[in-house]
Amino acid sequence: MKRSYYFLWFRLYQTDQYLIWVQADQNLVYLETPSYLPTFSSKEALKQYAHTKQIQLETDPPVLHHLDLVFGWLSDPQADFNRLQFLAAWHLFGDIARSINKFFLGNQQKDMLTNQVYDKLFGGNNRPASAYDPHWTVTELKRLSEVLTQGFQLMQGVAKDVKR
């Protein structure tokens, strides 16, 4: 499959940032080195960087991954949450883990509890909100918290802002 490169927009610590997301056989993020995920403070800075690396970016407008909502929830995992944003974060963290070749609990397809949690997130995004309101068990919320916490740790271990 041909690789396509996209802007990925995320908000973390009340700061908008961008990275390059790669659509391929397995979705990835662009790495400068195996342990360096370049992030950018503006779309323009990312464009300039991509140009220097001869990366042709697709023109689709990026959709916000509001990681602050996810990060904030981790301090109160009994609070309500936005399933769409949590699913987007889960996918992003999975793509980062795959890119850096690290274990990610959220990518484990043989773990029944993790699959249940993922299915509740995914299922809630494919139906009208009023038609799907799953009951979350304490165990499921704990696993969701573990997956997302690990995702943030993976991201923070490799993401570094490119100063321009």
C-alpha cells in the first residue's frame, strides 16, 4: 500500500501541536529517528519541515485530538468522558507504539477485557449518542485508564517539539 502523509492536530497542556500521521498498511506516525517523534507548534512549521524532508502532505484539514480532555479524565476516572476523543487518543497511542516498536496494551487483540473496553468506545461512535450509553464497570474504567496512561507515557517518551 502506498504511504500517505497527513497533518495530525492535537491539544495537550493547553497547547495546540501537530505531527505527521502516516496512513499505510499499518497506520504510523512519522519518526525522525526510532526514538524521536517531531512535533510542531504550527501547521506552517510542519509544512516547512515536510518540505525539507521531501514529504508530500495530503491537504485534508486535520481534526483536533483533544488530549487534554483525556489527560484530565485520568485524575478522575469516574467522570463522564467523550468516547470519540478517547477512541482518537487510543488510536494515536497505538500508532505511536507501532511506529516505535513498543508494547502497547491497547494494541493487544487477545486480551478480552481490553477488547471489551475498546468495543464500548468504538460502538459508541457508530451510533447516535442517544442510542448508545454503555454501562462501564469499575474494572473496565481501570483498564481504560491503564491503556491511556501507558499511551501518554509512550508519547511523552519520544515526542519533541521542533523549534523553528
